Amino acid sequence: MATKNGWLAAVLMVGMAVGCGEGGSSSATPSSSQKSQAQTGETASATVAKTEEAATSAVVESGAPGATSAKSQKSYTAGTTINYQASVSVQVDLDGLNGLGQDAYPNATGKFTVTANGTASGDELNGEITYDVHVKWDTDGVFTDPACGTTATIASGSNWNYALKIQWAKKDDLNWSIDAVSDVDGTLNATVLHDGVTWTVTGNVTRHAALHLSRTNGNYSFSFGIQGNHTVVISNGIEMHTIISTMTALDHIVIEVDGVKFGPYTLAQILWWWAFHCNP
């Protein structure tokens, strides 16, 4: 599983050498048209990843207020009370702020409601709960990849489900941990604006994500691991292309455009060679 101690560390990884193309007749460097097509497909696919991350954080916060402050490194003098409920309903505003007063979800805007139902076992000190999570957009959701300027829109009313398991252990207010593991297998339907051309993007996104939040002797930390696959078809009414991206490890991402495979790449290499932010 790909493990990240913050996205920034991943992007700053050393080594821009690219692996040889796999399958088809690819070379190590994608053409400008292949790059453009991948940017279109991946900007749309990233909407699922970013929505799931925000939804999971909201559910984690619902039962352990302040827990996700570990992601912004903000310190709290009070301890975290852990008390997860069988039913949770919360609205997520992608324009909300994190613990440092910064935009919690840069380059994204819109609101959606998260409804989660599950059964908990244990107590405040040790326990777990498995939720069935439902996400429904209350407004249009708009996501922009700053690397290529591509914008993807998810229509108001769009919805999908995923599974979420949360486990916790607490010694005292200064020493605790929370693990949240989510599994997404959902359909994608987005409208993408890329270089002045409007594309429809449909397909399937699978994603396995593991979030670890902890406080040890008062110090916050977090780590995040992912595996994922995006298989989407993009169309502008004239052209149609199939884009597949697969991440099996942080340094092993394969991009496939109309049957021609490129990679494997690291996250940093994706940004360098393909000019988009990879969000499996």
C-alpha cells in the first residue's frame, strides 16, 4: 500500500527518471494528445478520491472532535473524547477551513451531505465501528487541477456509497490513535472543461484508503495509504478515449491511454511528465 506522511512529501520525492512504457507501442514520454486525454480523465477521477477523503474526515470528526487536527498539526490543550454513534449525518463544505485557518480542501468547492450507519463495539478506550456511508451532493461540486487548469464538475444530486471501518485506542488525553479504512467501488459521471473543450467522463473508480491519526505524548501525527484504479471513458462528441490509471504503491503508478501503457511512475513523476496531480 502506498503510505504518505502528507501529500507534500510525496510530491517532493527525488528521481524523475521514468520507467519504460508497458504494452502497446508506447515510448517513455507520452505525446501531447495522450497527456491531454489523461489530464481530462484523471481530473474527473480525482473527484471521487477527494470527496471520499473529505467524507471520511467528517465521519471521524463526528465521533472524535479534534482528531483530524493531526492533519494540520494544530495543537489542542484538551483531550479527544471518542464516542462514535450508530447514525451520523453531517454536511461537508469544501470551502471550510482546517485547524490552522487554511482552506481544508484547496481547489475544490461545493457542499455534500454524508450519512453513515453502523454498529459499534467497545467503549471510549478501545473499540470499532463499521459504517455504510452514503454521499449526496447538495450543490454542484467543482474540482480544479492547478497543474493543468482542468476543471471537473459533479452535478448536484449525484450520490454514491462506500464502506468505512473505524478503530480506536486511547490511553489518556495525550495518547490515543484512530484508524479509518475505507473501500470505494463506485461509478463516475462528471463534466470536464479542458483547454476550452467540454468532455463527459464516465466510468468506475475503486479505492482502498487507510488513514492513521494519533497523538503520542501530546504530539500529533498522521499517515495515509492508498491503492486505487480508475477506468474512465472521455468523450467530447467527436473523440472518445479510454483512460486507466492504477496505483499499487506510491512509486508504482501506471497510466494507460487507449490501450497504451506508460510507467510505472512515482507521484512526482506523474506531475513532471503528465502535468496533473494523481489522486488514486
